Amino acid sequence: MAKDIKQLKILLIDDDRFLLDMYSLKFKSAGIEIETSSTTDSAMVKLKGGSVYDVIILDIIMPGMDGLSLVKAIKTEKLSPTATIIMLTNQADDFEKAKGLGVDGYIIKASSIPSEVVNTVFGIYQDKNK
């Protein structure tokens, strides 16, 4: 059964500090608990440290390990195993690769305003957890 939007715990991973701050503010203003990581390494530290999230949102193009490799590591190592994983990226060409890794959603940044992203994330989460 899906949780109410205000009960969700989200991890947002993006190397763009402006976008992290903007999306973080949008999710917080919707009453959602959100943590951010600006690198895949710091995200892995949180996940390996036992943090469990309802939703993990991440970009593909990242310094070091890219977002697709991070998804693969999350799945392989069973980190936050029940999390809804959503790519938030401008890489439209990587949709099939991401789906092949079992992501639950794929949002193109350039096509969505922040409030739409919040609504889309919640919709994807609800669909997965019916």
C-alpha cells in the first residue's frame, strides 16, 4: 500500500547544486522529507550506511560513477530494496538502458517544471505501490 505523499522519504542525487536546492525546496514545500547528495559516492555512503528511502531520484550524467551505474549498484547490493527509483535527467537517449536496469520512472528535466516533477514522482511512486 502506498504511503501518503507527506510520509515519503526521498533521496535526490544530482551534481547540479542549483537543481538540488530548487527540487529540495519544492519537495519540502509539499511536506516531503528529502535528503540530497551531489555525488554518487556520497549517495552510496548514505545507502550503505543503512539509510532507507521510499524514492530515489537521480541524474544520469554525474562525475565519477554515472547514474546508471549507481542504479546497477543499488539493485545488485540490495540497497534500499523497496525504493521507487526515478531518473531525472536530460538524457532522453538512455531511457531503454534505464528501463533495462529496472527503474520505475524517467523524467526529462527540460520538459518538466519543478512542481510537475513533484507530482510525477508521487504518481510513479503510487503506481508502483498500489
